[in-house]
Amino acid sequence: MRIHVARQEILDKILERKRREDYRPEEVDLKAMLQEILLWANRFVPSQSGSILLDDPTLDAEQRKKGLLYFVACFGTGSDSLADTSMPSDVGIVGQTYTSGEPYISRRVTEDDHFFPEIDEKTKFKTRSIICAPVKIKGSTIGVIELINREGRIDTTRTT
């Protein structure tokens, strides 16, 4: 599985949150950490695609809720076009997860009012289902991890 990670400039911006806590950049290999998180998430819930999106830590909490989420790591078809890009933090299933701070599962995104199809248009990927969980530090939501189109599961609602 190939995982695409954002450019170092974006990762440095994300690490700004840790710099406020007497952090030294050489202590954390964020790229390796993001790759490992996605690998483990995909082991637990094997999926066709997945992403980690994080907010801009240089903004205050209220501004972050109205800002952008950056694709800092992703895998799957079309994911190479997502690394280094962003999306509004208040749209889509990812936005719902981020703003509510609660996990979100959508088994049929085509029937979900929160679904944001523009990402599929960009990646030429077809999302059918999605599971999202908020990423939190010290009780504050700083991003979202998403897994798309779970593999190896039988859809028992199908009729033949």
C-alpha cells in the first residue's frame, strides 16, 4: 500500500502545535508517524482508500472550525492528487466529524446529505461507504481520519 504524505512545509505547519509546547522538530518524524497510523487503521478496517486530515494549528479554535483541513496523508486510487491539498472544515462527512468531534459512519454515501462528492470528482474514485473518527489532542479536535469503502465485507442488504 502506497501512502502519500503532504510536503514538508505543510507538515512543519502542522507541527506548529507541538512547537508551542517546547517541542524540537528533530524529536518527531511526522511523515513516518502518519504513514504508520494509516497502515494500522487499514489493518483494523481494510479499506480501498483512506486519509488523515488536520487543521491549521496557527489559528485559534474558533477560526479552525471555519477554516481548512489539510490532507496530510492518504492512500488509494487518486490519493496522489490529494496530498498537499485542503478542503473546507465544515463540509462533507469529514467536516461533520470535525465540527461535532464525534465518529461518523455512512454505509451508503449516495443517500447521505453530508457527502461531499467533489473529492471523488478530483480523484476519479467512487466512494460507496465511509467511516470517520475525530483526531483529538487534550480534548480538542484537530483533524479527522477516514477510511473509505471497507473491503471484505458482505452487503447483506442486497437482493439478487
